[in-house]
Amino acid sequence: MYSTCSDENILTLISGQSDELAFEELYNRYFKTLFNYSYSKVNDRFVAQEIIQELFVSLWQQRDRHHDIQCCKSFLFAVAKKKIISFYRKEFTRQHHYDQWELMRNDSTELPDQHTLASDLQNRYEEGLHLLSPKCQEVFILSRQGISNKHIGEQLTISEKTVEQHITKALRILREHLKEHMICALLLFPLC
């Protein structure tokens, strides 16, 4: 029955009656031709197949929007062309982000004194810890081990508020002590 129908009649059956057999007929008529067109543009069989499968899935999902299409073949090729362009845009964006990441990675791995800088930063941090009072240092080290302020207070028999004050003081002193080394820290451990 469907083999004698025009493309436009089949499209009308799909959009008006959600006729799955009409959709199957349209798929069988155009899949190979659209695949070959897509493959000629992307030069990758898997990608070409994905593009055409996506085209037919969206055609079915949006079937109620295709009532007034005059030429089914032109419509399908126009949609395929849009999907191919979309693929290239996504691929370009992905490649751009990969290139940026690769550039940043190469920049950070090409630091000749990276181990020396890390060691120097570690030494500077330990010097900063020694600037703290013994109680402040003890509180700060326990807080960096993941122990909650409440548990630190209980363990050292001080109030939770005092624990917070020690941590705040330690961070202020260490920040000041490490200020000149922050540029090295950013080079070693980029935020991105």
C-alpha cells in the first residue's frame, strides 16, 4: 500500500495519523541515500549513521510539525545538512577545548624547576606553621586532617568558637607568609 504513495502523502500519514508503517516506508526509501550524502560530508561511517538516525528520530518525535512540507526529499536533505553542520560545530568546539587543555597541560609540564618549586613551597608552608603558637598550630593541623571543629574542641578541651579563632588566625598568618609564593602555587596547581 505505502510503496505506491508519494513521499508527501507518506509524510502526511506520519504527521496526521502517527502511522508507524508509513514512517518505516519513508525510512526505507531515504536512509541509504541520506547516509551516503552524510558519509560524503563527514567521511566517517559511524558518525554518518548517527546523524541520519538522529534525523529520523527527530522527524518522528516532531511529526506533528510537518503538515505543510511541499517536497519531502528536499526537506530531508535540508535537515541532514543542518545536522552535519551541527556535528562540525560540536566537533570544532570539542577540538578547541581539547587544544586549550593540551596547551595548558604542556605549559605546566614544561616547568623546568617544578619539583624544586613544590619543595620550596612545602618548606615555606612548614616555616609558616612554626610561626603559629603551639595551640594554634595543633588546632590548624587537626582541622586540615578533616576533624570537625566540635571534635577538635572536645579533644583539646577548648570551645568550638576558640577552635574557629585559631583556624582563622592560622590562615591569616600562613596567607601572609606564603604571599610571595602564591604565583608559584598557581603555576604548579592551576585552578582550571
